[in-house]
Amino acid sequence: MIKISQLIETYLPRLSHVAAYLGQMSMIILCFHLLEMNLSTISARLFAVFTSSNGHLIYDVLMVTGRLIFCYALAYLIPKIPFVRSFFLVRQYPFKEWFKGNRWQRK
């Protein structure tokens, strides 16, 4: 694994930047992947449509592609939403920044 990582970093630097970003956002990806898998009813509907006529291949491709797009889009969007990003990226955006000022202090 280390040798493959070194080769990617040497010959494909753009891919190593993408992999590093996705590694930093892995908590967001994990959380929304679990939410999407547990709460989504789309997979059951697609399974009923595609397995009856076309087999499992189209269903599998659609589900994997859709889940990847959903999770990676949220990994890109969540850091741009001010309050929500504090839940996932506490080290970069701590909650104490939200409690500064008079509106959050006790009187």
C-alpha cells in the first residue's frame, strides 16, 4: 500500500490531492453514507424496477454511482455551510466561534 501511494503521489499528483481531500472529509462521507443507506427508499424502488426486467447489473451500477455522487457532493458542500460544518470539522471550525459575542452569552 505504501509503495502504491508513493507511485500515485509521484506520477499522479492531482489524484493524490483528491485522495487527501476525501481523507480529510471521511467523517462527512461516512455519516451521510450511513444516513443515505438507512433512510433512503430509492434503492427498494429501483430494485423492484430493474431486477424484474434487466437483471441486477443496471441496479448495482445505478446504486453505487448514485451513492458516490451523493456522499462526495455533501463532502464538498458541508464545509461551505457555516454552522453545519462545525459538527463535522470541529478542529477547523470550533463551536466556540459561534458563542462569541453578546447574543450567545448568558445574562
